[in-house]
Amino acid sequence: MNTPPVIVWFRHDLRLTDHPALHAAVASGRPVIPAYIHSDDGEGDWPLGGATRVGLHHALGALDVSLREAGSQLIIRAGASTHETLSALIYETDASAVYFCDRYEPAVIERDDAIASALRRVGIEVHRYRAGLLYDPAEVYTGQGNPYTVFTPFYRKCLAMPPIRSPLVRPSEADWQSPETWPTTMSVDELGLLPDHPWHESVASHMNCSEADVLGRLDRFLADPVTRYKDERDRTDLDATSGMSTGLRFGLVSPYTVWDRALRARQRHRSSEARGQIDAFLRQLIWREFAYHLLVHFPHTTTEPLRENFAVFPWVDDEAALQRWQRGQTGYPIVDAGMRQLWQTGWMHNRVRMIVASFLCKDLLIHWHHGARWFWDTLFDADLANNTLGWQWTAGCGADAQPFFRIFNPTAQAEKFDPEGVYIRRWVPELAGLSGQMIHEPPALHRPSDYPEPMVDHKRARDEALAAYETVKAKSLA
Ligand SMILES: Cc1cc2nc3c(=O)[nH]c(=O)nc-3n(C[C@H](O)[C@H](O)[C@H](O)COP(=O)(O)OP(=O)(O)OC[C@H]3O[C@@H](n4cnc5c(N)ncnc54)[C@H](O)[C@@H]3O)c2cc1C
């Protein structure tokens, strides 16, 4: 009698290296069916955004190529219900087990728990693994048994936890068993993830779509730029960060692999200076863990402020202003550069994310929801935990957030982090001819006719924001 196959359910882990579910399934010695189930159910209020649909299209294609090189293939199915679609595949293939890596978005946890219980009830083995986070959000608590809401103690607690496991190697081809007959599969194209708009072609050229591309980028970063990371990570004109966020979002690389390779790079350097730079990079990976810790423990924060008194903040409804921000037409060069980089490449530098978010929430007084939704739709690395943390942090209403009264001056930020205006010239070409400091704040006389004048006066907008903040303060005192 044939051994029944097992299904490896791929989700936000579209890779072969350090994939504990795949590793265990292959090690079971049973035929392995790698599967991807497409459905929006369980994603709650956050169905895939436009850029992540494009990214997913390419990442699935690349995963199928890697699997085929290993003598396997990806089975793609789609349906309104993940549970029903997965069950149909199990039934068709007579699979005896499902292996998968956990996700941590609240709605997905609920869906996956329900699916796992239902499968177990009908005698299907379910094997679940942690692969997307270094620490289980349910295992990191303060001394009083509460979740953390401040980063630094969370970071210290993480460093005091048992060492992070080493990444698993990709299963060797000789160990794979495949089913005698493969079930039918849809093609990636049939999922219809790409929009009609030709935007997707140019934006996709900026994404590292495959596991090999992402690991190559990681190794290049760790070979040298990481030794300047702490000093240069805020410089918008330099390519000084790892570029790992999209790979982490799709699981083309695991955080264990990033952590392990960064630690090895640290060991190669003797100087405390270089090690300090690498420590700053490792620390950012813990910010990602903190974001998931908050998401799991405070799931309402994807839409509600963590600081409840912010619920009364008098946000302004201004569709026209929102559109100018989205299109990079605010008249503030660094803000416009960031918004255009986002639209054209599906990515934006972290410092600029903070500047544009501050501009939306504090200069325009537009609710951070609108910014979070726009990022969700346009970022390749759109991630519910990191995006929520980033927006609540900038708006001043989240855990360990920047205080509301600290309002970024976009011109001063540009002068500091894009001193020669290289970043602005790259993304706002109509300003390329401006020399010196004019690039940061084009004077009316020199402003090109096709570039807008500033849509608000920053100083006045700042005063108005602080006045609006009084309502929150009043609420706190009441
Ligand atoms: C308003 C706003 C929205 C954001 N939305 C997202 C998002 O949707 N998805 C996303 O991945 N990041 C988001 N970030 C965080 C950060 O901007 C990106 O992770 C970073 O720019 C990615 O570039 P990198 O991989 O080169 O980062 P590096 O500087 O090389 O950092 C390495 C990794 O550490 C993690 N990391 C770095 N900074 C942060 C941070 N501030 N918060 C949490 N994790 C961090 C990321 O996983 C990143 O890939 C947001 C930040 C802000 C201010």
C-alpha cells in the first residue's frame, strides 16, 4: 500500500531554507505535497494590498521554481474558505497530515486554530511550528506577568532569554519523497494577483522576489555596510540598511537566518566599534518582535489607539489634502520624495516613513488610519504588526511612542538626513536643478512652475497640532 502523503502549507514562509514545517515533513519520510491556498478569509479587515499582491505573484513563482529544482512542485489552490479548500486537497490526495508555520495576526490565529481543531477532529495530524518570530509573543512577559509596552525592557528581556536556535538547512534533494501522482494545480497567473495597471511591471523590478535574491542581498549587506549601520541607517541618500523587510514579509528569509548570519558577521569583527554597529542592526530585528508582541497582546490597535485618550483627537477629514500627500505633491521636497519612492518602488526609507507619517498626522491632522491604509496598499513589506507600530508611534498614540508634541520639521529633517539633496533629486526630478540648500526648501522665486508651493506653513501647522493635542491632554486629566 502507498504511504499517504503529507501537506506542507506555505503561507508567509515562501522559502526552503530554515523552514521547520518543510524540514519536519521531509524528515517524516512520507511523500510531501507543498501547497499554497489562496483566500482572503481570516485576514480580517486587512486583505492583501496592491503591492503585496504583486509581490506574492512573484514570490510564489520563485518558490515553485525552487521546488521544481528539488524535484517537487507547488500546488496552488484558491477558494472562498481556506478551510474548505485545504480540506478538499487533503481529501483528494488522501493526505494524513498538514505541516505549517504559525502566523501571528489576530484574525489569522483565530482562523488557523479553528482549522487545526477541525482537522484533528477528523483524524488528520496537524504539526505547527514557529518560524516567523524569534520569540513566542506568549512567552515574553514582565516580572508582573504583563505584556511589555515599552521597547527597552522588552529588548533586555529578549536578550536574557535562551539563545536563539540556529537556522535549519534546506532539505537535501535526496531526502524528498514525492507523491506518485501530483494533484492538479492552478498557475500563479490564474490567481489574478496582478492589476491591469502597468504600474506592477515597473514596481516589481524593485523587489527581491526570490529566496536566492534575498539571501544574496543579506550577505552583501553583512559583508560591509552593516559595519556602518548605526551611523548611516538614517541617511536617506545612502543604501545603508539591509533591505530585508520585504523578504521577511513574504518569508523569503527567516528572522533566524538574518539573526544567525548577522551574529557570524559580528564574530568576524574584532573591534568594539564594528560590533556596536552590528548590535544596532540586531536591535532593529527586536523592534519587529516588539511589534508582533504588541499586535498579539493588543489586537485592537490595528484600528484603535493604544492610548485610549487619543480616541477624542479632533482629526480633520480632508480628501484633497490626503490625495496631495499620497501623490507626493505637498510642496515639501523630502515628503514628496518619500511618497514618490513608495509609489515607484513599493518601499520607503525608514527615516522618511517617519517624516511623511508625521507630516500627515501632525501638519495635516489627518487620521493615521488613512496613512496606514495607504502604506498597506503600496508597500511590498506591508506588515500588520510593523505598520501598526510605525503609525501609532509617529502619531504619538501607541506603545512607547514618540510624544505627540515632538513634531518633525520636514525641512530640518531633510537637511540632516539628506544633506546634499541626493535623495530628493532622485525622486523629485523637477527640483534637480536647484542648488545647495534651496533643494530642501525651494524659495518661491526659484520654484519650478511644475512643483507646488507648500500646502501648509509648517510653523503654523505645528501650533495648530499642539492646540488640537490639548483635547487629548484634557481627556487625560478628566
Ligand atoms: C509609519 C511607518 C510604517 C511602517 N510600516 C512597515 C511595514 O508595513 N512593514 C515593515 O516591515 N516595516 C514597517 N516600518 C518599519 C521600517 O520602516 C521598515 O521595517 C524598514 O524601513 C525596512 O527597511 P530595511 O529592511 O532595510 O530595514 P533595516 O534597517 O535593515 O532593519 C532590519 C529589519 O528590522 C526590522 N525593523 C527595522 N526598523 C523597524 C521598525 N521601526 N519597526 C519594526 N521593525 C523594524 C525590519 O524587519 C527590517 O527589515 C514602518 C515604519 C514606519 C515609521
